[in-house]
Amino acid sequence: MAGPGYANIFGGGSILPSWPAYLAIDLTADQVLQWPTEVNSGNGAIVAEILEVTSAAAGLTIQLSSALEVGLGYSFLVNNVGANTFSLLDNAGGTLAAIASGEVWQVYCADNSTAAGTWRIFQYGAGVSTANASTLAGAGLKAINTTLNERIAINAQTTNYAVQSTDRAALVEWTGTGGGTITLPTPAAVGADWFCFIRNSGGAAITVTPGAGQLNGAASLTFNINDSAIIVSDGADFWTIGYGQSLSSTFTFATINLGGLSGTYTLTGANLGRTSYKFIGALAGNITVVVPASQAQYWVDNETTGAYTFTVSSSGAGGTTYAISQGNRMIVYCDGLNIVPAVTLSSGTPTFPSGSAAAPGIAFSSDLTTGLYLAGNHTLGFAANGVVVGTVNATGDWMFGIPEAGISLTVNGLAGNQALELVSGNPGDHSTTDFLINRAGSTANQVGEGPSIQLQDTTNNESLVLQMSGGQIEIWQETGGAWAQVGVFDTGGNFKVAKNLTVSGTLNVVGNTTLAATTVTGAATLQSTLGVAGNTTLAATTVTGAATLQSTLGVAGNTTLAATTVTGAATLQSTLGVTGNTTLAAATVTGAATLQSTLGVTGAVTMDSTLGVTGNTTLAAATVTGAATLQSTLGVTGAVTMDSTLGVTGLITATGGVNT
């Protein structure tokens, strides 16, 4: 409050009722000086024209009263006659001068419109004057005694903030727990030399946006936790110096016990900013570890126990999360909102590039050309030394490449177990085969000249090969290093046996067949041409087609037919022995033989049992040693000897002699 004074009609300033010329002050504590008015008379030390001060200790202050109570130009001199430095302050507490021992300062009022006022101050010296640091101090500077020092004022904010021009050289520090926006002034308003500092000391990422122009060539910049920068204006745009967070080469690790916990667990305090985390403990339920919604990476080792899920999430709303199975380790990062695996994994399953045979997607550090690759849609490829050696597709089809030498596939079985089993899923409709060998066939009747299957007896050094070559199927046998063909199915469907063939069961012959030295001990059905080139025994055999012996059906050696039925004409040019029940041309011989159809015998015939002939019969050079009854015409064209009774119930024509 301004005290009473007198108007100066000449200058318009206050005229004090008195003006003390000298005052000595023993300064033992901070002191406020009063102006020489009637109100202040006797109320303390008065500002005299000359003040001599002796300070009892360094750092004490003398503060002026309100400048509203004095007129412009009020002046006084301060002389420090003591040994300690003291400071002269304005009414607002601002330092006007730090006056050291022996210094003399002149002070006068230049503006009294405020309580603090504006004071001009200069130092008396031995012909040399020095600047007053406190007078020179501006934004970013601070007067300490007689020197100017750098100063960064801290302007802490927790909500969205618009930076002011007065924040020049100040630090705008974000300390909010969540995110926010800091808006810079326009570059034109603050000029080309304006700058400030910005740091994110909060709990989430913030956005810094210029009021006009761009920031680092962009509309805005994101400051993650612990990011900081100097923001500089060039008059049109803003630029950063040192944008980013401080780097540290130290690997930091934290072990966090989540035992007994469930729900959410938020990283705070000393657990923030670590490189690697190991989580342990028996979970009480599904748990989500929440990290700040700012850009950072996390090495996570989930060593928790209990049948519960472990998920990493950011504090930002709506971001994606990532689950890490127990016992697994994963590197993930936060992009400011989402949790993303640093290695491309899905539910703990790794994925790899497709690669090629020359550069497999999965390879080995010591051999980068050997490994696995994606050979096609749903097809896995195997590569060795940059060359495809095999593939397998989604339907289970395997393909093995051509080896440089040796065998393409070797299956080593376990003793007492099958080495290889093929279980077919084909339907029984003959539409597909179960096993296929693709190979170009070559010359017939040479082993190894076409698609083949080899069975090898390593103990006895014997092999059997089934091959297709020259349009036929061949069976080869190898003994002692020598190969021999033992059977052939030719292009006409005929089967040839090169060695003895023994059939112990039923033999059904549907096509033309040649038997060489063959024994049939079971039932045999011959439905087409049968050629017998060697000694052949047929037992219980049925021939349903025409049979010509020694022509279509040739009997070159002794042949025995036991219980045999021949439904066509039969010509025998060799000895025929009947030892059992035999039916010839609808004739049944049951011991005694009854011929119900024509029997043409052009060679010697020996009948050791009764022969009953019920049809037309021609006998040429026949010997009957038992009783014979002929119930139809008997034509004899050669000599016939009968050692027993011959009953003829029909006509007998004899062109040769008959002996009875």
C-alpha cells in the first residue's frame, strides 16, 4: 500500500517528507528496508541515500519495500564494508545484486508501476565497471553471485498441455500415468531461435504435435516412456535434437514370482524397463502381465506352474495380446499398443520362410544348402547339398530323388517286426493300385531291363526278380551269381514255366496252356487249349473245351487220366492208361467203362477193366482183357483181341480179323 506523500507539480512524482543521507546496517538476519515516509517513521531501517552494510554471515539478504511507495528516480548507494557477501532483493524476491565484500553499487528506480518495480543497478570500481549477472539473466540463465549460469526450468504436466513461448529453454516433463498430447506453439510465433526440452517420464506414450508446420517432417511424433528431445524452431517447422531414449549396453533381468496370483499383474517401479523377465510360481488362475503402452521389447520366460494361461498385454485399450505357454521363452515387443512376437510364432509353433532346394527355409549353420523347404502347395521338400532329394505332400505321397550312387531308400527293420508295411485305403473296385513303380521297360528276356521287384536272401545268396520288360512279365532266379528265367507271362496272356511245376491244389486253366513235366495232384479244370509237352499226370481233371491230344492237346508221353471227364472229341495217338473213374465224351467208366459217344482210337489201347460201350465205337487194334459189353454199333477196323466175353447188343462191323 502506497504511503502518504506530496505531489510534485513539476515532475508528477512522489516527494518524500524526508531523505536520510546515511545509514549503517549490521546485518545479522534477512532484513526488509522501509521507505522514509511518515507511516514508516520509527518502524525499522530506512533506505538512506548511502547504506553501509556489514553482514554477519554469507547469504543474508536485504529486501526493498514496494516500489509503489517511491517515485521514479529514487536512488541510493550500497557499500559492503563487511567480509561477507549479501544479496539485495526487490520486493518480489528477485535478486538485484549479490554484493561482495568491498563492492559499492548504485541503485535507482526506473519503473514503479509494480511492487517489484524495475531497478537500474551498476557497480562502482577503480575505473572499471562490471555487468550485473542478475540483470543479464534471461530464459535459460541464472545469476549465481556475479556469474551467469545455465538454467533449465521444469514444467511438469499430467494432462494435455499447450507449450507457451515462455517455456523457452524450459523442460516440459510429462508425468501422467496415461497417455496425452503436448502441442507446440506455432514456429512463426516463437521465432527461429526458440527451443524447449520435452521428456516423457510418465506411464504411457504421448504425442507431440506442432501448432503449425511439421515436426521432423511429420505431423506429429510419439514419445515413448523415457524418450526425450530438444525441440528447436527454425521459424517454419520444428526439429528434434537427441530424439529417443537413452541407450544402455547393460542387460537387465528380473525374476517375478506370480505364485497365488490370477487376473492382471502390472509391471511397475523397479520392474519397468528390464530387458528380460522370468516369471515363476504356482498360478491361482489365468493371468495377464500388463506392460506400458509404449514401444519396448520384452524377453519373457514363463516358468509358472498350474493349468492356467499366461498372457502379455499392454496398458492401452483394444490392443492385441500374446499368450506364452508354460515352459516356453519368447521375445515380444510392444508397438505402442499391441503385443507382437519378435519371432513369427503362432501358439508356440514356429514358422519359417518357404525357401528352395538351393536355399532351404530350415537349414543348418554348418550346411546352409541341406534342410527342409516348401516344395509346393502343402508339399514338404527335402534338400541335400542344394539338390531336391525327396518330397511329401498332404495326401501322404512320397517322392524320392535320384541318388548320385547307391540305393534310393533303405528301410532297416527291427528283429521280430515288419520292416515295411503298406496299408492301403483303396476301395475294392479295382480303380487304383496299392504300389506303383514307374520305369521305362527295355529288352525282353534280360534281367534288370524294366520295372522290377527283387527279393534277396542274404543268408543263402539267392535272389528272385519279378520284372516287366518287352511287354511281358518275367520271373528270374539268381543262385550263386547266375540268373535264370523261370517263368514268363507273354503279350498273349500265355504263361510259360521253364522248369518243373507242381500243383498241389485245384488248377483252373482259362487260357491256352503248355505244361512241361507237370504233376497235378488236385482237381484241375481246363477251359481252353491244353498243350502237354512232357510227362504229365492229371488227377481229378475236368476238360470243358475240345481237346485234341498230340495236336491241340498233345500227349507225347505216358498219360494217366483218373476220374476225368472229356466233353469233346478225343484222339489219342499214344498210350492212354485209365486207372480210376473216367468219363470220356459223356461216358462214365466206374471200373467197367461205358462209352456213350464216339471213341476213335488210332493207336494201341489197353483196357485193364470192364469196358461198357453204349454208343457208336470204333476199335482199331484193341486188346480187351476183361468182359466188354457193346450196346451200340461196334466198328472194328483193325485186329481186336478179346480175352474175355464181349457182349454186343447192336450191330458189329468188322473190317479186320476178330479173335475171341
